[in-house]
Amino acid sequence: MSQDDFDQLCAYARETAILQSIAELLGWDERTKMPPAAGDFRAEQMTYLSSLVHRRQTDPKVGDWLDKLAASDLASDPHSDAGATIRQMRREYDKLKKLPQSLVEELTRASVLGQQAWVEARKNDDFATFAPILERIVELKRRQADAIGFTECPYDALLDDFEPGETTSNVARILEGLRSELVPLVAAIADSARKPDLEILKRRYAIDKQEAFGKQAAAAIGFDFNRGRLDVTHHPFCAGMGPNDCRLTTRYDERFFPSGFFSILHEAGHGIYDQGLRADQYGLPPGTFVSLGIHESQSRMWENMVGRSQPFWRHFFPQAQQVFPDALRGTTLEEFCFAANDVRPSLIRVEADEATYNLHIIIRFELEQALINDGLAIKDLPSAWNEKYREYLGITPPSDADGVLQDVHWSAALIGYFPTYALGNLYAAQFYAQAARDVGPFDDHFERGEFSSLLGWLREKIHRQGQCYAARELVENVTGSPLSHDALIAYLREKYTGYYGIS
Ligand code: ZN
């Protein structure tokens, strides 16, 4: 009976998801509350759980169930809940089975050692001592790609871990289109005589008030604090760990308002997606997010398209003036919004604005391909990095610490991850334009503090779809066209034409 097999498969997958959620909770605790000396034991706990999860995911009985279900009626519609469950679990099972256990363990070890070495190397601005470790990681990632297999290039196999079903050539084509329009746009903004007064954002914003104000805004756009919470960490993140438990974190800078506030909106955007997944499908593909790029589209949309817009601030600015009277007295809404939308080429990705951010990502994406597909030597990586920063952003990193060593990703063996940040911006713009056509325009709604029209659209079109469609199909279904750079460029152009007077 195929229904019995299917029910057993689902019950088994849910149990695995429960183990994963426990690991997620331990990870959250590690980054927020854990006493410093507990690190070694926590690593032991998490390694134990992850090996348990891996063993369950690759258990031959999963393969048996999937074999039996392959020809059943349940699998006939690949986009139904059952069909998507069978399709996605088959995909995951086959992929995990191809990775030798020894390679998985070597990658885990290399990533732990890599991150430790990276912290030191960045602190000492010393790429040379980090180079052999990175070389080892790149070699292991090439072996991973070979084990999994690929059609066009090894990078495809790595990209698939983060953006399933996407290909290097398609992403390269879209990002090349974006780059060719973004470089002159950023240059025109840099040449504009109009500049915002950034001092507005650097006045004193008391941290307890920032927290209350940020939470109020996150709740207003749709994050449910009855099913989630907000804590403080050095690097903001969102951890979903079950249908009614979503943890956000942020950081505050008393002397820089955007740091805390826009991180809260960003992470709340991730959290709203998690909270919109179908609880009855928890642990199964229809109740799981599609891809990192789609996840990032939700955070970027709420942070940037909504949270940095004038209609949003027409609602929130009077409140902000009451909460921070000393900082904002005498400042106009327009001055505040211009400062919050400042664009300028900078060295550090995580501090970059909405426009130049994409160029930071394109640089990393191109270098990752060169490392994995084209054999770029590690010793040549810093100069290749600096060359691209000069070409795309017009700046030269003064040191490797603020250049090639600035991100943790490569040291953690996360190669293929970076492009999902730019994909997130691209998806966000294309979804947002479609939402505005379907249920907008949103200006009046936001100005009244109403975000439910956009939220309801996202719930129906994206959150409740889970993995029933791959990211690429989802974009086409929802917007009627494949992903392109057009919507993002149109959105950025319109915004910056207003602020910077460029044509
Ligand atoms: Zn994010």
C-alpha cells in the first residue's frame, strides 16, 4: 500500500526534522546565551546530533520507501504536497548518498579549523598563513562537486546546496546584466553633487528605545512575537526552529540608528517567511522554505523596499520623533530617508548599501567560479580581489583584512552561498513589482501603517507554497516571467533619481 509507505516516510522525516530543530536551538543558544567555557561540550552535542541526522537521512529504508513510491499515484503530480514530498526527498537522498562519509567528515573538520585560522588571519592581516588552509578547502569542495556530479561546471554542484536547481550559467547571465547597469548607476550617484547628511543617523539613539521601537515596527509588518522573540548578538540572524518558535537577533549601535533598526526589519522578514510556512507540513518539503535566495528575498523586501521607503516613514517618522526627540528634532522626513538611502562605494560587504551590495556579491561569485572551475591559484586571489574592487567599485582595499579576508564564508567551506544574497535582491524586486500590480500600489497602505495587503500576498504566493515548486518555477508562476535584473534596476533607478537627481 503506497499510502502506508508514504505515511511512514513522512513520520520518519518529521522525526528527523525534530532532531534538526533541537540542533538549531542549541546553535541559537550558543550564539546568544551560552557561557564561554561551554563551547567544547556544545560542539560535541552538535556534532553528535548532526551525525544522527545524517545517518537518518541516508538510511536505506528511506531509499526503499522512495523506490516503492516512485510509480505510485501519490507521485504523479510533482507539485502536489505528496508529489513534492517524494520528489524533494528523492533529490536530497540521492545527493547525500553520493557524498562519501570520509569527505563529509573532512569538510567538517576543515571548516572548523578554517574558521579558527580565519579569525587569526583577519586580525593579523595575514593572508599567507591562511592560504594553505583555504587551498585545502577549495580542493575538498572540488572533490565534493565531483562526487555529486554536474552537467556544465563543478560550481553548479556547489551552488545547488544553497539554490537548488539553479545553474551557474543562468546566474552568471543575470548578474552580468545587473553589473553592466549597476556600475554606471553607482558611478553617476558618486558624481552627484547631492549628498545626504549622515550625521542625522549618528546622533544618540538610546539602545532600550531602539529595541522597543524596532520590535514595534517588526510586529507592525507582521512578525508574531507570540511565536518568536528578539535577542542581541554580534552578527544578526534568524533561526526558525519549529512552527511556533522563530528567533531573531540583532545588534545595536547607540551612535548609528540603521544598524539595529534595519537588521531587525531584515531578520523579521526572514522570520515572517518562517512563520508563514504551513505548520501541518512541518519537517516536509511543502512546509520548508524553497532556497536561500527566496528566503533572502523576503528579508530584503521588508528591509529595503518597504522599510527604507518614504511611505513607510510617513507612518513611523512621527513616532520616531517622539521616541528620539533629541536626535530627530528639526530633522525632516525627507532628510531622514535620504540618509537611510545613502549610496557610496565601500570596502566592507556587510556595511554596504542596497545598490553597491550587489557588486560586492558579483565580485565574490566571479572569484568563486575562478577558484572552483578555472583553477585560480590561491596565492593570486588577493590581487584578483583588489583588481575587481577597482574595476567595479572604483576603490582599492588598503589591506587583505578589509579585502579578501573580510568574510567568514570561505573559511567555513561555504562556497556557492554568496550569489544567493544577490538573487535575494533580484527576486525581491521582481516579487514586489508583481505584488504592487496585484494588490497595490502600497504607498497609501504603508502610510496608514497597514502592511497586511503585501503580507497576505506573500503568504499566499510564496510562504504557503513551500517547496512545491523550485525557486525558478516559483518566480515564473508568481510573476509570469523568469528572473531577470530588470525589476531591481528599475526600482533602484527610480529611487535614486529622486534622491540624487541623476538621469
Ligand atoms: Zn538575510
